[in-house]
Amino acid sequence: MKPTVYLAGSIRDTIPEDTARRERAIDRLGSVAQILSPLAGKTFDTRTGLWRLYGSVKPDAKYIVHADFWCVDRADILLVDFRSLQDGYPSIGTLMELGRSTNRSCLRVGVVSELYTGHDNAQHFTELHPFLSQNCAKVFNIMDQAIEFVYCYCQSVTTHPRYKKGT
């Protein structure tokens, strides 16, 4: 049995990196982890004119919230991309996912731009916002470094009896 990784983070239609980083994570982590992605059912395929997973049915807000929380509740590891905060994008859903995950035992790995402090009030916060720094076991500034950390962690954790086949 492999650990389950949820790929949390913003999904902005106009920012290809929001999808590309998930594809890189899936490519790298797929051999050592089960991957849960919030893109399931929310991505519109312009080639086919259909929504991924649901065909012509557009997912509504209630589905999106419930589906994402379902993923958070089942993940052993959350790989959380907060880099959109640096762009001024609020990432409310991502912050809600992080908050929900703190109610359970899972490893949270964050990615935050090194320029992001979390406040316009830099005189009081000269480091990463405490809710991010205190709720993530590890915070990286570069997504590919975070992906590699999660890869190595998944490789090592699978030796734990919980993840061995048949247990």
C-alpha cells in the first residue's frame, strides 16, 4: 500500500503553472504514492467540450467543496502550493484545505514564494505567516524541491508496517 498525497493549491484557468505543477508531481510521485488531485471533475477540456469526469455536467460549488474535503480527509500527505498568494490571489480554498487538515494526523508540506510574508505589515511579520509555518512540517520556496522531498519521504515511509502489502 502506498501513502496518499493530495495536491492542494490554486486552480486558476489563466495560469498554466497551476496545472503543470500537478502534472510534474503526478509524474514524479506516481510510483511511490496514490495521488489525489482537486482537478478531477473541475477541468474543462476545450478539445472535447466536456468537463473531465462528468462529461457535459459542470461541477458546482457544493461539489467542489465536498470533493476537495473528501481528498483532504483521506490524504496521508498534503502537498500545498501557496505561491499564488504572492500574486495577490487569495487561495481561499487552499487555506480552507490546510485548516481542515489540521484536524487530523497527516504530513503537510507547503510551497511558498520566498518573497511572501503574508502581510502588508512587514514591520510585524518579517518571516512566513505563522499559520503557514506552524501548520506545515516543511516549507519550500521551490515546487520541484517539495515534490522531491515528498518523493523521498514516500519511499522511506513505505517501509513502515502500515504500508506493507497485506496490512
